[in-house]
Amino acid sequence: MKEGAYGRLAEAIQAWIRETVENASAAGVVIGLSGGLDSCVSASLCAGALGKSRVLGIMMPCGNHPDDERDGKRIADFLGIESRTVRLDTVLEEMVQAGGLDRSDGMNMGNLKARLRMATVYAHSKGMLVAGTSNRSEYLAGYWTKWGDGVADFHPLLGLYKDQVMKLAEAMELPGWTTERVPSAGLWPGQSDEGEMGVSYREIKDYFTGGATTVSAKAAARIGMLHGASHHKRNPIASFNAERWFRDNG
């Protein structure tokens, strides 16, 4: 661990993870490993907090680039944590056929993959907590699948913008390839986070920390739309207030 603010930040997050897991009386943590920056940093924080024997990483190939499985295995080996590969291609195909789904609908297929992966992670939890890997940039822009990668028992990185996650990776002395990869959810070949969102991670951070005038009008409009359209993802599940109705109409 390097000295400095981000080294201290890493230690603070690790202490919070330990407390979270202990308060839940959980045996450890299970996490989906895509080999991307966020999952690598999250897994490293969990291993540092709990010890490598209490962290399980799951790689879940599902039509994504082979590098994802390779890098997931690489970070698991680097950290010394147990890892498993669960291939979901056949499961996805069965669901597509059973439901008569349209394979050409990239958004729907991408969301289905994310939900299959999260169901798989929880199926392997067995008394452990599920660690999320979302960062603040993606959270505020709504760039995550409801009941997919947005689901977790705790989120170590949800307060950090993407560039801050990169600095954290450097402070924790993770391999250089973790910060060099083009950020991608691996939902389809050639997919990239910034390409799909239509704005850069830098613009997202500037917008939310400095205001709409700190980015171009086009970027501000795009980020504002993404944030507004995803309010339902960040809010609790809506429910009819029957108690109030009976009180007012009783």
C-alpha cells in the first residue's frame, strides 16, 4: 500500500468492509469478477479487509470478450483468492428461446446478461455477503442494470468517481493492466462504457461536482437526461400507502 490520501482511503474502506461483514455475521464475501477496474479494486479491498481465504470471485462468461475471463482470473491469482468460472452462454440461450426474445435488442439482452450474472453470484453466496462493484459515476448516470449489477449487500466504491477508483488502484499497487483496460461492462463485443453513455467519465464528474456549466451544452443535456431517466433506479420500490388510505378514509 502506498502512502498518501488514497492509501489512507483504502484502509478506511477496508475497515468499513470488515465492520459490515462482522455486523452481518457473514462468513466472507463473494464478488463477480469481470477483470475490469471496478471489480479488481473491489476484490482487492475485500481481500485486504477480510483475508484472501474469505473472498470468492466468480467469472461469468456470457458472450463477452475472452479478455474478461482472463483478467478476472489474473486478478484472482494476484490477490490469492479462490475463483470459479460459471459459463452462462447456454443459460442465456435457453432463456432467449423459452421467452421468444429478440437477440437484436442489445439493451434488453445486455440487461438479461447482467441479471443472470447477479443471480449466479447470489447462488454462490452461501452465508456470505455479495460485494457490489459500481462506482459513483455510473450510479449517478444510471449506467447499471436494475436488479443486475446494481444489486449487492454493500458497495465499497459507490462514493467514488471513476478517476478516484483509478487512483485507489494505484495506491493499492494493483497491476498496471487494471487501469489500462478500456472500461466496459462486457455486454456485447466492442462495447465500451463511455461509448454507450455518450459522455466521458470526466464530464460526468465535472457535471456533478462543478455544475452543468463545467461541461459542454451537449454533454450537460446528455448527463441530465441520463440522471433524470434513472431516478427510479436510485429510489426505493414504490408502494401504495394503504395505511394512510385507511386513516384518511376509515
